[in-house]
Amino acid sequence: MATVGEGLDTAVQNAFTRPIPKSAGAQMRYLVKQFKGTRAIAQLLQISQRTVERYVKDQIRKPRKDLADRLKGEVTKRWQPQIRAKAKQTAATTAGIVIDTRAGFGYTAAPGSADDPRLRHLTLALPPHYAARLFQAQEQGATEDQLRQITAEALGEVYFRDNGRRAQGLEVEFTDLEHLEFDL
């Protein structure tokens, strides 16, 4: 199951102009350059400082799977920060963000209406202010539930209420998430 936070990260990573370094040594050298030393990297990756130095010198070439995943994740978080910031800024000010999801949508509406959750597949362009809210909440450390709530508000506004043209007062619930993908 995908999460909103992971989907936002993947969308921003798709804006990268160059791929991240492939080899463990190149990834380690990138992190050492970013942190200006090996001690912080060793603590970050939970390995010894000497092991970091051996990766930097290509004395070790193939890390364990768990270390390789952590190393790739840390490099990806820090890769091309200016391009990452520019992509977020563009989405938050002019372009907006596209969401493609397959999830259960329930809603609270006037008495007598059918509010049972239904599985729907939606692909919608969300306005820039929702992209800004999502990125800002993510940067401030919002939980997955909070990110889902913002996403539900956005989908409710754009799809169910048609930007205020119908179904005023409709509250949308975003549940049973099967697929979620964002694109800038």
C-alpha cells in the first residue's frame, strides 16, 4: 500500500535531472561530501566510521541489502536539493499536482443520501494551493493521517463538490487506499 508521503517524495524525485549515483562507493562519497566528514555518516547509517572510509576508498564494493537500502534512501533524500525545491515551488504556485488514486471514498451528506463508501479510480489535477498545503505539511512532519486528510479535502473540493458548484457541505472520507501516485 502506498502512502501519501511516499507518493509526494516519488513525484519530486521524478523531477530530478540526473540519476543518483549507482555504486555504493559513489553514494558514500556523496554523503561524505554533504556532511563534510565520515563520523556523521557512520552514525546516520549505523555502521562504523572505518567502514564508511573503506566504502569511500572502494575497498568495499557490495553492501548488505539493508545497508544498501538505507544508503540509497539517504542519498535520495539529499539529491539535487535545488531542483527538488524548484519542483515543489512550481507545483505550489502555478502548476498544481496531479493525483491518480484507487481508494474507497465515503462521505457525510444530507439525510437520505447514500453515503456508503465506494471504490473509485480517480485521476485529477489538484489546484496549486492544495499542493502547497501537502508539501508544507510534509515538511513540518505531518503524520500520514494528516496528509490523507488534506488529500481527502482536495479530492472532495475538486471532484465531489466540483469547486463549489454542487454538494455544498459534503465531507469526504479517504479510506481503503489501494493505489496512490502523484505527478508534478
